[in-house]
Amino acid sequence: MSAIGHLTTGLFLLSSLASVTATAATLSEEVVEPHAYTDADDARFSGVAVLSEGHLVLAANDSDERAIDSTGNASASRDDEPEKDPGPSLNLTYRGYGISLGDSKGVKGIRLNYRDSQLQSVYGVNATLWAPFEYQTSGAVTGLALGLPVTGAESIEGIALSLFAAGTKGDFTGVDVSGLGFVAGNTFTGIGVSGIGRVSGDNSQGIQAAGLGLVAGDNFSGAGLSGVGLVAGKNFGGLGVSGVGLVAGDDFRGIGVAGIGLVAGRDLRGIGISGIGLVSGGRVKGIAVGGIAVVGGDELTGLSLAGVAAAGGPIRGVSIAGLAVASEEITGVGIGTLGVAAGRVRGLTVGAVVGAGEYTGLALAPAHFRISKGGQFNGLAVSAWNRIKGNNAGWTIGLLNDASHSEGYQIGLINVVRDNPKWLRVLPLFNRSF
């Protein structure tokens, strides 16, 4: 028989023994001869009468304690609301301190049980073989919670160690190490490590690591390491490392590293590195690196590096992509091997092809530089073919310079200014509007 089997058999035998040996539950109390008393409903019940803090108490088990008043009548139960009686237990205690074996309400010391049903509180060690029953609505463990292999409570403050899993319906505060997984119904605060997964229904605060996934229903703050995925339903703040994906439903603030994708529903601020893609529905501020793409829905501010493309709302800062950089507006530096495209540019762009509606600054486009119809160019453009369908108010240098109107200057092999008189429209070496 396995060790768990021996422990289960022992607890069953001890629990059975408890029903006939419950008088050992309070070693410090003065035992009176057994009597039978009649309560207010004239229902007979028997047990051991003991003196406790000046009251006469019947102690058949932990849940059947009633004080006897001066008239000899049994008082009401300690709790106004009816509740399930705990299972049998053997309590070797002195003023609540000691050892409890079985399904008792609690102890200050060591408690061993198969599965909790009406636990109220344990200060010390609570060891169980399985998770509490579903109707277990209370129970606080302060100290050490042991899962052999599973344990749980309404709340745990201290340390939780489990072979398989541990969890709380409410909050957890402390340190948890679980062989498979851990679940906190509300907030997890502390340090946690699990072989497979960890879940917090509300917030997660502290340091956690899981072989597969980390999930916080609301906010995650601290540091998280996950083999597959790390998810915060709302905001993420701190350090996150995930083998596959890292997701924040709302804002991401901190440092994030993901093997495939890093996603923020709204803003991403800090440093984000992703093997394939980094996407923000709002603004990206800081350093963003994507093996394939970096996308900022509203804005890219800072440094963005993408293996293929960087795109989004206004780009403010430096954006470099293996193929292309695209934005409604670029203020700063945009570099794309294939090309750079923007509605408006103020700064420096480098790409085989560069195009914009309005441009102020320096453009280096080996193949083609283009300003759309009615646009304005101010600055210096160097390209084999400079085509400005609006006004050139700067300098264009290339093999072919072609402008609808040129208040600035064209220097190249062939220079075309379309609004010049016919004999001045096409000139070698130099041209402008006359």
C-alpha cells in the first residue's frame, strides 16, 4: 500500500475512534461526571460535561458545544445560522493548542484531514489529502498548508506546499510551491511556482513562474515567467517572460519578452521584445522589437525595430524595419530596406523608395523619391528619380528630377519643371521655376 493509502486508512481509523474518545479534546478542563440534559425543545442529548471558563459545556464533539445557564437549560448554538456538523475528529488540545486528527473546525497547532468540510481556522499546519468540499464556504489557514497531494482553503497566509495542486476561494498571501497548479479565487500576493499553471481570479502581485501558463483575471504586477503564455485581463506592470505569448488586455508597463507575440490592448510603455510580432492597440512608448512586425495603433514613440515592417499611428523617434516603415506621420528617423511611406515626414528617411504627402528634412532613396499630388517638399532629397507632384521648396539631386513646381532647385542629369515655359521645362544639370 502506498504512503497516501496508509495515511488515509489511519485518518479513517482515528476519525472513528474520535466518536468514542472525544473527551480527550480538552486536556486542560475539569471533567465532571457524564450527565444527560434536556434542551429547550425537550430533546435529549448526552455527552461529557466539562467546566470551561466558568461555563458548563457539553462536548460530544467540536460542533456540539452548548453552554448551560444557571437554570440548567442548554443555550443556543454558538452560530446563529445553521451549519453542517464537521466530520469526526480526534482533538488532542490544550486551550485550543495541540493536534487535531480529522474534520475538525480548526486548531492552533497541527491538523491532519482527508478533505475539509467545515473548517473555520488553523494557526499552524493544515495538511489534507484533497481539496475542500464545494460547500466549504469559510476556512482560513495561517501558517503552513500542505497538499498530500491537494489542499485548499478560503484564504491562506503563509506557505502552501502541494504535490499536485493548491488553491483558495479568496486571497492568498505568502509563498506557494505546487507540483501541477495553483488557483487563487481573488488576489495572489507573494511568490509562487507551479509545474503547469497558475491562475488568479483578480490580481496577481509578486513573483510567479509556471511551466505552461500564468493568468491574472485583472491586473498582474511584479515578475512572471511562463513556458507558454502569460495573460493579464487588464493591466500588466513589471517583468514578463513567456515562451510563446504575453498579453495585457489593457495597458502594459515594464519589460516584456515573448517568443512569438506581445500584445497590449491599449498602451505599451517600457521595453517589449517579441520573436514574431509586437502589437499595441494604443500607444507604444519606449523600445519595441519584433522579429516580423511592430505595430502601434495610435502612436510609436521611441525606438522600434522590426524584421519586416513597423507601422502605426504617428511615429516619433527612430523606427527601423527590414522591409518597410509606414505611418500617417513620421517625426524623427524612418529606415526601411524596401521603403518608407508616410502622410507627413519631419526628419530623416532611408529606403529604396520613399513617399510622402508633405516632407521636411532629408530623404535618401536610391530608387525613387515621391511627393504626392499637391504636396510640399522642404529639404534635401537624393534619389535616382525624384518625382514631386507638388512644390519643391528644397533641393533634389538625382539622375531625373521632375517637379510640378519648383521654388527650390533641381540638380541632375535631366531636370523637369512642368510649369516652366516650354523651352525651360526640361534642362540638363540644373532647373527651377522661372
